[in-house]
Amino acid sequence: MLFLRASYAQQLPSGRTLTLEYDIERFVCPELLWNPSLDPGIQTSTLNKHPGHWTMYPHADCACETSLQAAILKSLSLCDPFLQEDLIARVVCCGVLTSLPGFKERLYREVQKSTPQHVVGVEILPKSLHAAFTGATMYAQGLRESVWISRDDYDRHGPAIVHSKCF
């Protein structure tokens, strides 16, 4: 028998213990990554006219109607056709969602199901919680000299410096 109910206890800095009780939502919430049509907000939306696009609906800010695997395949389809086979063989994921149990295996299955003719590879970055921030930091450091505008530069050249450095 499958038991859906579980609890999670966390010690707070004040010394009190916060206990969360949860049931089927621990399975349904992550499932929205793979099958967004399970979200009742998408089905009740009055603005739901364009599948695959962000849509506003009454009881929340927005809903994504595109599954994770569809978003990956769409991104790959926009890349150079000569690179697509290599890119799909090297899908790299980072962020807190990658810590979900079975995330890597499920992503592999979902992408492979959509593209059986390709070899799919999925990797999760170690310490992936901060990987996006680390990557953005490394990228920004490379732009420091060419794009960043110091107060001194702005005072010397005025607003025109923005156009000369950024466009």
C-alpha cells in the first residue's frame, strides 16, 4: 500500500519546531513540470487561447502551459541544426528543482520519449543550487571592461556613453 501522507519537521532559529504535514500535493506539484495541464488554473482560464505561452488566470499571477521537456526541445529547435544532436546529448540542469527525487531520470525519460531518434544525455551540476548565479557572475566579470559604466565615465561623457558601450 502506498502511503501519501508524510510530515517534515524543521528546527527554527527561535528553538521552536515547525512541522509540515502534506499528502498528495508532494507528488502533484512536481508533476506540473512534466504535465502542466494538471493545473486546474489552466483549465479554468478565460485567457487560455495560446497553448505554450504564459497566460494570466484568475487565482494566481501566471501559469506556464509548457512542460519542461517541451521547453528544452523548443530551445534546441532554435539552435543551429548542426549543433542540435550534440546539445541534446548534453542537457545540463541546475537549480533547486534538480534536487527533487528522480528528477534526472524523469527528465531523461520525457526528453527521450519525445526524440527517440536521438541520444539524450542529462546531467545535474554538483552544487547546482547556486550554479545559475555563479555562471551569471562569471559572465558578468567578462563584460566588466567592455560594458560596465563607471560614475567617472558617465560624468565625463554623459548619457552618450551608454550608447557607445552597450549598442
